[in-house]
Amino acid sequence: MTMHTATEWVTLAGIIPGATPTKIPQLEGPISKIFGYGLWLLVLAGAAGAGIGVYKLVWSDKRGHGGGSEPFKWMGAGVAAILLAGSLIAILNGIAGG
């Protein structure tokens, strides 16, 4: 499978509805596309991780039998992924725009 095919599958699947990666100077072609879409997928994965954490928190055993920190690990990792990808997207858009 080529890189172009992989990016087309992501785009055609409708996973990222208005996300178009910004072209980065000196980094054009499929690498720029995959890197841009990869950051958007990282945002979606972070949102999914935070959602799983909320789900686990709702259905967790609250009787004090241990394992109470697992939902917070999921939510923290999800929020960290969103913040990381969001800041990288903002930095790359600033570099490409200016």
C-alpha cells in the first residue's frame, strides 16, 4: 500500500470532515499530507481516550476495591493527546502561514 492510498482511505472514510493539512515549507507531497492528517487523527484518538475514561468512571466499581485511578489515566492521556496535537497544529499553521 502506498502513502497516497493510505491518505485517500482516511479522507474517503470521512473520519476527518473539514481537516485539510496546511502545507509546510520544504515538506511537501505525501509526507506533509500524512503528517497533517496524523495530527488530526491524534486529536480524534485523544477525544476517544477521554470518552473511554468518562465511560469507565461512570461504570467503575465505587466500593473501594482498588482500580479507581484507571478512568483518570484514560481521561488524562486523552486530554494530553488533544493538547499535544492541538499545539503542534497551531505551531505548524503559524510556520506555514508566516
